[in-house]
Amino acid sequence: MSKFGLFGKFIVKDGERDTLVDILLEAAESMKNLDECEIYLVNVSEDESNSVYVYEVWSNENAHQASLSLEATKTLIKRAKPIITGMERISTLNTRGGKGISLNSY
């Protein structure tokens, strides 16, 4: 069974990359109690000082959508919005497995 994966890019105002990284790492921490969120990785590129990349793997797309309505998620989005200047969904993926991915479905 494949999982729902997302690879996205956030572009932020000059000098705000670390602020967004901190917010997204808080989001990752809040996802630890959600079995449906299997991977939530926050990444930066040394070549792009205003970009933050996020890679997520969920048990299914509905679980991802449901996470967006959680109070903790809404609060973090509210904090992040003022510093985000752009977003790009690089790809939606069907994750098939590998290290860190559960074979169970939720």
C-alpha cells in the first residue's frame, strides 16, 4: 500500500529562514503524536538563503488534510504566514516504502 507524500518549498522574507525553520520544527514536534504522520522533515539549502523545504509522508491524503485543521497547526500557520512570500508544491508522491516508513495502514 502506498502512502501520501509531499515535497514542498517555502520562500521567506530576507533574514527569516531560521524563523520559519523553527516554526516548522515545532510543527514536526506536534506531529509526533499523530501515527498517520510518518515523516516530517525540514530542510534548507546553502544555495538558497530564503528557502525552506519540507518532505512529509502520511498514511493517506485525508490524514494530511485533517492535520491542517488541528489547533496547533492553525496556530503555527498563523505565525508563519507573515514571513512567507511564496510556496511551491514541488511534487505529490506515492511513497511505497523504505527506512522509516510503516507498512501498517491507519
